[in-house]
Amino acid sequence: MRLVYCMLVGLMVAGVAAGEWVFDHVLYDFELPQDNSYGVHGVVVDPEGKVWIALHGGITSDPVIDPETGDTLGWYRPIYILDPETGEHVDFSPLKILELWDGTLDTLWTGSPHNGSGKGITLDNDGNILYSSWATLYRIDYHTGQCLNRFIPESAGLPTTGMDTGLRTCTYR
């Protein structure tokens, strides 16, 4: 078994070394200095080739404004969805407000007790987007950006706090 493993690793290293990788272009430039308080917390490519980016922290400065007072309540923490060829936002990007399956809206912003900063992003078995934002897990239709499912744990703490009480699972239909 160890020999097979070593051979596979050797083949992978040789394959990467033999490949002629050439830098093409930066897909999206946030034009920000290096900072450990914000950044990209995940990138995934959907079956149509769109690039989905989970943003963490103050990487965007788009404020949520109280329409009555004009006060800044917090900041949006959107999901960016980019065209892989142009690097431009697709028609439903950035996703700042998710429309849920029942028509209600869920705003991705810093003032929410359940979401407010991207923690990770991946695909489910159907190619839809699984996005975590603080304690909330969303399943998003990659064609439209509509939220298909949302899970908020009872404790609404960070997902790592669940390690003390055991593993909880979430299934969707």
C-alpha cells in the first residue's frame, strides 16, 4: 500500500512539474492591501463555469442604510459570482439579499446574529452552492442565485462550538 501511495504522489508531482502552467490574468482585483482581518474564505466553480467567492470581513464597504434615519446599520457581506472569461459580475451578483424558497428575504450583513461573514463555500451533489456564513448554512441555486434551503443551528453559535455537544446533521429534500 505504501508503495502504491508513493508511486501516486510521484506521478502527481511529475505531472505538475511537466505541465506548462502560464499565468493568464487576475480574475478580480479587490485593490486592497494585505490584511489578516478580511479576505476570501473560499472559491468554487459551478457546473456552468461561474466563479463563486465567499468574502470574509471588511473586504467590501457597501453600507446597509436605515431608510428612515439615513444611519449606517452595518455592511453587506455579499457573495460574488463572476464570469470566468471577463471577471465581471453575473446578472444576479453580488448576492447581498437571498430570496428564500417561501419568498422571504435574508440579508447577508454584519448586523445579523446568524450570518454576516463568509466562512466557506462548496458544491452539493447537484452542483448547487453550499455557503456558510457565521452559523448559517445556505443551499443556493447556481442558475438563479435563489436560496433553496437554509439551516441555522439551535445554538446559533459558530459551527466549531458544536464539537463539544456532538455532531449534528442537516438533510434537505
